[in-house]
Amino acid sequence: MAQQTAELVILGQRVTVRSSDIDPEIFEEALRLASAKIGEAEKRGQVAVPYQVAVVALLDLAEEYVKSKRRVLELKEKWNEKSSRLLNLIESNF
């Protein structure tokens, strides 16, 4: 996969970003998500410097990531518990 470039706009300032060798669809989706989070941070109006907007957007993304990661771990734990119970039921019938 070839390296890609794109532009993000933070408070009117253009920032060029380059991808590492990742799937182009993932890169595009990540750009859309970053742009949306930057837009949300700009609308809050609490910060007026581009790097501060970027930091706020980053923190929003990090919060979503941590919540998602915890949810995945909870689901894995539930799945493992149910799998163990099912295995015990199967083994007890043989």
C-alpha cells in the first residue's frame, strides 16, 4: 500500500497529514472521524489556538477509545463465561 496524504483544517489553518502504509479505506475513515472531532472541538469555542483544538479533539477520541476498549473487554469476559458454562454443560452430559 502506498503512503497517502490529506489535509485537515483546524481553525482555518491547513494541516497536511501522511498515512503510514495502511488500508486507504481505514485512512479515509480516520480522516473523517478526526475532522468531525475537530469540528466539534471548534464549535465548543473554549479554545482559539489550532493546537489546542487538536488536543481537545485528541482527548475526545482517546475517551471514546477507552470506553470502546472497556466495552470489548466486558463482552469478551461475558463470552468466555458463557462459553465455559456451555462447555461444562456439554461435558456433564457425556
